[in-house]
Amino acid sequence: MRSAFLSPVRFYLVFAAITCVFCSLAGRLVYLQVVKGDALRDSAQNARQNFSVVLARRGDVVDAKGNLLATTRSLVEVGVDPQAVNVDDIVKIPQLAELLQVSEKEITTAFFNKTRPGNQFSREVRPIRWAKIADDVDEDVYRRLMNLEIQGVYGNFKHSRLYPGNKLASHVIGFVNKEGVPSMGVEKTVDYYLRGQSGWREWERDGRRRELLQYRSREVLSEDGLNVELCIDRMVQDMAERELALIVEEYKPISASIIVSEPSTGYVLAMANAPDFDPNKFNNYEMGNLRNRTMTDVYEPGSVFKIVAAGAAMNENLVSVESIIDCSTSITMRGSRKYRLPRDDHPLGKISVEGVVVQSSNRGVAQLAIMLGDRRFYEYCKSFGFGARTGIGFRGERKGTLHPPRRWDGLTITRMPMGHAVSVTPMQMHSAMSAVASNGILMKPQVVRRVFDSEGKTVVEFKPRSVRRVLRSEVAGKLTGMLEKVVSEGTAKKAQVKGYLVAGKTGTTKKIIEGRYSDRHHIASFVGFLPANDPRIVISVIVDEPKMKPGRIGYGGSVAGPSFQRVAKEVISYLGVRPNQTDEELATTQNRRTRAL
């Protein structure tokens, strides 16, 4: 038998080939297990294990009657894992596009674009495991989408803020931006209560990215945010905003504001500004529209400020209602010091303190302030709340300008009582008038009434808070009587409300343009309350630069007064403040008050 023959060359070639194969395999194993071992181990772990944050639901914001002003809805971010797409599902792309209102081209691109460049080394290619198709998809649409059973298409749930009233009370409510950060208003002020506490969980998933519940290792449940009830009344807020729309249409001002509140509690029922914005689309508006002008804008209040000097002089027993003030002189002496008095719009002669207020005499209030002296008058200005924030809680509130006496010049003591040389916010002036309406007590203005849980149980209650007594009760009553006559006989006749005693004060301020008071640019205002004998509401109307017909001036009585009247009529009707006096009875009551004073 012949023995087999094997060529040595062939033997060594086969041996070398087998050796190279095994060496290559061994080298690859070393590379994968040693060189890239940690990275690949982490990649495999990450592909299987997952850590996710369970977002807490942000609490709701409701008005004083429980009407929803801000809420949180669940939306879905829909995307696709291109690696998991089944070619049999391609025919469903038109249906998917119709549901998501996205073009078929975008969806097709997301389905077939399966890789992306890496960043660890050159020419690295990485698989795409998630490509977003649509954002902010409603849950109902998402459920219909899932019924299509397209493999690889799924969504991630997220929370989105919704403001059902659109522009209603936008400056009060504020908004939460796209990053989930509260940016202004109540949303920012009480964010601590609204935001809740997010949770988290660790879990594992299979090759199709489905959660394996049996491998959920650790989980911390989220705590939803608490709800907030405001003092704002949706109906009163709507009344104020509709009136602002009329003001804008008729006078086309730079801006306008209306505030409505309860004097006895300080609760703000309405706070409206023009221009305004829709918090659902806040990024479509200019920054000026987002400003809450009732607290960020300052202005010289004009004659409304005269309540400070009049009230202070009576509170210090320097004058009475009947005391005579000589308004015919342009210069007055106090000791050895001579004071130059401001002009009145028309000669008034010698009139009572009541006449000073009713006829809005600049010279009269200047003399009252001189009687008080620099320091006492300044302290009363501070006591009424000027030169300090009201404490309502909104970010961006300004203190206004109230210089201490050491920074006054020779004219300040005669100009500040008439509302010059001082700047205030609409909310400060509103609070000062509210102090007169609440028997001389300055109340802290409040927008938030309480914080409550999902069952309606009160967690935190914000009760009415008095800041300080500004005037004695009897002095506040006498000043109210004067303010009644401002409406019935003086500059605010257009603010009268039939069947009710109305008290208030007009203000017409010349704006400073290029360093000088302008005769063409004015701020018209009226701040008043009713019923004067038992105040239920205080209303402020401020209109910045109303555009008037040629030759006319935008006085507070003619611009802001009628707006006050219209809002007051609607609010007292809504609140059920029934008129209990006829016009004849009102006249009798006023005469009795006059004789009593």
C-alpha cells in the first residue's frame, strides 16, 4: 500500500493561514475585552438600563370663584427609532403624517436616516436610536397613532402649561417658559407651592426598548404641586380689560392700567394693563407688553397726591375742614423763611381746607405742607406707602422716588404736595387711597388668597394684613367727605354713579419731556371708591398720554373719570351692592355730612 504524500510547502501555508486566523481572533478579543472593554460594557449597560425623571405635575391657578386660570396638560413628543422600523410599516406613513400634521417627506427621512457621525474618532458612524417627528401632540392623537401599530414609533410624555383665558389677567398670572422655568407673575411668586417635587426611577428594557417591569430596581414617586387660589375675580378682571380696550380704541394711549380692590382686606379683584399679551404665546410679543405696569411704571401722580397733605394736616390738628387758606397770594412766610407758591389754574382767593381739596388748589396744599414742615410731611408720605414697595410679592415692583428732606431744594415742599417732585407706581397710589377708604388703615395689597391641595383642603392661607394706621378714623371720614364733593361738585363729575356716594380724586400730570414739563403730554388718572359711606371697592384708572382732539387736554376727570364710572357700575352690580338711596336722599346725606364737618 502506498503512503500518503503531503507537500511541506502546502502544509506550512495551511498552518500559517490557520495561525493568522486564530491570532486575528485573539487580537480582536483582546481589543474588545481589554482596550475597549470598559466603553463597550458601559454601552451595553446603558442600552439595557435606563434612568428617567418622573416630572411632577404643576399645580393649577384658579380665581376667587374657582375658575381655572392656569393648568397643566400632558403632551407627547413623538419620534421613531430607525433601527426598529419594519419595512412593512412604510405604507402607513401617509396616515401617520395626517395624524401629526407633518409632511410625509419629514417622516420618511426620519425612518430611513439610520446613522449619524460620531465624535470619538474620525469617520466614526453611530446608529440613530431616536429621531423626533412631532412635538406637543395631544394624548388623544397619540392614542390613535399607537393604534396604527407602527414598529419603532413611540412617544415621551411631558407636561405643558395651558392658560385657558388667553390674555385674561396675563400680567397677574405670568407664564412658564419653554424650558419649564416660571418667568413672572404668580407663576414665579408662588412657584415653591406650584412646582411640586419630581421623582425618578431606574429600570431595564429589552432589545425593542420595552420596559421590563420585573427589573425595575429603584423608584421615587413624584409629588404633584399644590394649587393656588387668587383674590382676582375673573368677571371683574374681564370688566377691567374690556374698559381698557375702549380706552385704547378712543384715546390710543402709550399705556393704561386699571386696578380694582377691596379696601377692607387689600384683596385685589382685578389688575389689568394695556398693552397685554397671551401667556400661551408669550414669545410672540415685545418685552414692553410683558411688563406689569401697575408696579413697574412710575409717574408723577399730580393732584391725586393732595390727599396726603390734606389728611396729614388734619391728622396733626393743624387745620380743620373749615379752616381758611389764602390761595390768592403767590408767596407765604413760615417763620423767617419765604416760600414761593405754585400757580392755580384759576384764581380761588380765600377758601376752606375742604375747598382746597374740592377745587384742587395747588397753592392751598402747598401751604398745608408748609404748616407740617419738611420732616413731618415726608414721614406722612412714607406712612401712606410712598418710596417703598407695597409688598404684593411680584418681582420687578419699583419703590418709586421719594427723596428725604436733606435732598430737597427750596421748591420741593411746595411742589411735592401737588404731586410733583415725587414718583409713584399705580399700585402705590391705589393703596394710599385705599387707606382713606378703610378708615385710615393702610392694608397690604394681596393677589394670592390661599394654597390648597387636590382635595380642596387649605394648606396656606393669606389673610388680610394691615401695615399701619395712617390717619385717625375721624380724619379719614372727614377726608372722605371732601373727596365726595370732588365727585359731586368738583373735577370728577363724570365719575358719578347714580344711586351711590362716590369719593375720589382726579390727577392730570404734565410729563417731563427733554427735561421740561410738556403742555402736550399728560397722564390722566382717577382713583376713587364707593359707596363712600361704606366702601366696598376702590378703583384706579391711569391713562398714559391719551391722544386728544386739537386744543383739548386729557384731564383726569374727562378721560379716567368716565372709565371709572363704567367699571364701577358693572362691578357693584356684579357684587350685589344695591343702591339704598335715591338722588334726593343722596343730596340730603351730603348736606348732613357737610353740616357735621
